[in-house]
Amino acid sequence: MFTAAIFDMDGLLIDSERPIMAAWIEAARTLDIELSHAQYLQCVGLAMAESKQILAALLGGAAAYQHAAAQVTAALQLERADGDARPLFPIKPGAAELLAALRGRSIRCAVASSSGRGQIAACLGSLDVLHHFEAFAGGDEVARAKPDPALYLLAAERLGVDPAECVAFEDSENGAKAALAAGLRVVVVPDLKHPPAAIIERAFHVLDSLHEAIAHVPRWFPVPLERLA
């Protein structure tokens, strides 16, 4: 049915949304601002520029945002003194097993993430799953982030696969919209923010975790007959 799989990263492959949200809420408190979960969730699934604009408005301006952002970076230890990324986000349940199952069937995989390519490589490399992916498309490589289809189109192009032959794994509304606009089918695995009914209705499948996807691999990614001969 599909010949390739393209994955979102944050909230889908890695459990990054929760610690990042907690860090922003704590940083806001140092500014005597109570940033609620609901307010922060406005930023989930958005590109950095868009989330920065929302957070700056919630925190009281650009200066307050910069102050909070510095504290978030320090709290998450995302950077060492030499500037290299040091991600501390765990892999999501079932992600490594699903990637191994796809690799076992020689299914080509890519990442299409709003995070930059350097962050993608650092996060997935630290979790020992980078080798499962043939291609990457980062938010710093396209003019428009999700829900624009550019990231998924770029990932499919780098795989050399027609988008119609790819399935996307996404957790967010904007990510699902981007994949659908690019012509991919979408498997939705909600994380912090459950996509609206309109997205769920258009999804190829909705799962509670990537563990559930493993059972579908033989049907979704059939092995070509010539490889069985």
C-alpha cells in the first residue's frame, strides 16, 4: 500500500513537548506570569517564529520572551558551552520498534520536522535511531512551516518517492494538515493536543501510540513480490 514513511519528530518520535512546556511555564513564573497549559498549547505544532510571536505576547513583549527563552534553554540543557545540541528528550513508546520493523522490510523512512536539521540529527542521534532514516527535512530549510506542505514535499523529494506512496505519522493538527496538503495519507498519534474532528475524519488511521502501528506494518507496507522470489 505504501512504499515509504515520513515522520514528524517532536511529540511523535520524541517526548519533547512536555518538558518544553514545563520549562516555559516555570520561566514565566520568574516573570510573575502564570502561563497556563491551555495558553502554551497554542504554540504546539507551530514553527519557531510563530510560537515566538505568541509567547512574546503572552509574556509581555520581546524582552520578556528573550529572558524566558534563556531560562528554558538552560533548564533543558539544550546547549553546551560550545553550542552543540544536547537533547534530553526520551524516545516515545513504540518508536524504536516501529522503525526497526520498517527497516526489516526495507521501507524507506524520512523525517519532516519543524525543528532545524541540526536539532533533528542531535535528538535522533542521541537516541540511536538516526540510522533508520534516509532523508531529513527541517524547518530551517523551507520558507513556510507546517501547515504548509513544503516540509513533506521536500522529504518525499529527498527520498525520491511520490508523496502519494508515502504515509505520514503526525501528532499535531498543523502537521497533519501539511502532510494531507502534500498528498500523503496520515496516521495521527495525538500527544499533548488532540487534533480536531475535521483532521481525525481525514486521517488514514488514528492510534494511541506508535506501538499500535507495528501490527499494521505488514498490511500498510507489503513486501513486493519480486523480493519474495
